[in-house]
Amino acid sequence: MTSGFGAVAVPDAAVREQAEQRQGRLTKPAGALGRLEALGNWVAACQGSCPPKQFARARVVVFAGDHGIAHHGVSAYPSEVTAQMVANFLGGGAAVNALAEVAGASVRVVDLAVDADTDPRVGGHKVRRSSGSIDREDALTETEVQAALAAGRAIADEEIDGGADLLIAGDMGIGNTTPATVLIATRTDTEPIAAVGRGTGIDDAGWCRKVAAIRDAMRRARPVSRVPVELLRTASGADIAAMAGFLVQAAVRRTPVILDGLVVTAAAVIAADLAPGATSWWQAGHRSTEPAHTLALTHLDLKPILELDMRLGEGSGALAALPVLRAAVAALAEMSTFDEAGVSTGEAPGVDLSK
């Protein structure tokens, strides 16, 4: 089974070097803005332009889907909440809506596998109603996993063609931290007990059920652990597979992405296998309290912008990081250089400051 993806070109190294040189001419001590400087350089390289432009149309896409595993006691909430939250997103009442307003982004929600009829506005890419219970059956059929990947690619194209210059993937699905943890633990060869968190806030008995479900799902996934499309088919869900396609297509289209938490980063782990080089187009917005998220960030060699002990999903952590990324762009693009401002660099003619 093939994905249709290939290696992805990395952001423009020459422009990144121009940005680094400009940082050295700005009215501040070298390196004084810390990681903001590296983030600004990354945006410039992604845009192929120095100085970079401020993001004009940052866009969050929330991928919604139910998971059969949720019916086996691995979540503190019933599956009905997924459809209810989709309606909440559309009504503007969710955390992602509030945070997007502050961060200067807009929100779209897409139903990939919600186990209910949802608003026709979100259902154009729906693959199925709920994905399979991965501890005992495959998440998707071969046809469905290809449909989900294609949906993710199409959604990325729709957003970029519509003017999006920064993308954020969010997730909504009761039980979705279970397949996310399976994917990450499988790809990082981690024992379930070391990867499983509390998700929506499960108690000790729920945690034990979740560990057992992840153990059984990992046993089923192990034979295809290095075959990304088969791993998605066996152990993910239509929402996560679509996210993987979305993340790769964003990189193919040379569009920067801020990753959110556990579920989105699980999709990113598989997306990185689908298309080498795609990781260079992503920044990790934050570090979730879920243990598997740290495993995934380490695997991808991504350093989170924020550490706020968040675990909501929806794109919330990435949105919290977006103003920081905007600040990095503003510093690189809008600060004056020493020459422009008429500010002395402290380097008097003929004086060797290294002594």
C-alpha cells in the first residue's frame, strides 16, 4: 500500500542565513532575544523571504473523529461528546475559538469519523462513522485509510489555496489519545506503561484499562510498525490518518505548521515517515502532560515553544504558542538595524574587543 508522498524540500537555507546575518545587525546584543531569533529565522526560511512577513491568515483545522476503543472504558467522557463538541466549535464556544480570537487565527472543523450525523458544513470529507476498536480490529480498511490521507491532503490544499500562510492541526475525538499513544509507543519501541497518561482525566481503574488496550493494540500493530500507511490503517483512525496527510501536504506546499499536543504529534510521527524532510516545516507549539507526547517530540527532534502543562487538544497549545511566533517575526522584520537607527555597535575603530 503506497501513500503517494515522497521526500520534501526543506526551507530555504540561503534565506535562513540572511536572517541570521540580519539578526546580528539589529539593535540588540547578539543572541539577546534567545529562541525568538531562531524562530524568526525559521519563518523567513519557510517563506523564502528576509525579512519575513507577519502571518496574514493563520488557520486552525480541527479534525474530528470517534474511536471504537472509547466504548471500552479508556476515557472519562462518553463518545457522544465528540459530536456535541463539533457543534460547540461551530457555535464559537470552545477553547479553540477563544484562543484563536486572541492569537489572530480562524477555525475550521472537519468531521472525518464522528459517530453521528453532523452539520453538513463539516462533513464533506467524512470517511466513516467511528474508527475500529484497535485493540481487537483494524481502525480502517485499505480504502478508508487512503481516503483519509487524501482528505487530509485536500484539506491542506483548500486552506493554502484560500490564502492560509500558517496552519495548525487540532483534534477532537473521545478516546483519541489511545490510538495516538499506540502509534507513538510502537514507533519509539516504548512499553505501554511508560507511555500512557490520564487523557481526559481517567481514574486508576480507567488507566489500567487503557494500558491493557494499548498493549493489545501494539501487539496487533507490531508487524507493520515500519510501514506507515499500514500502521495508520491498523492502529489510528480516519481523523489521525487525515491529519498525517494534512501535515505532509502543508510541507509539500511549503507552508509552516505549529503542531499541537499528543494526538497531532502522533500524526506527525507517521507523517515524518511518509515524507522525509516534512519535519523541517513544523514547530512544536507546546509539551503536553501526556508522557507519549514527550516521546514523540524527542523522536521528531522538536523543541516545544511553550510548557504550560496543557492537555486539552483542539489546537489550543499551538494557538497559545502562535503569539510567540508572531513576536519572533515582528522582531526580525520590524526592528531597526544599528545603521538605520544611528546606534553605535560599541566597536570603536582600531579597537580589538576580544582582548
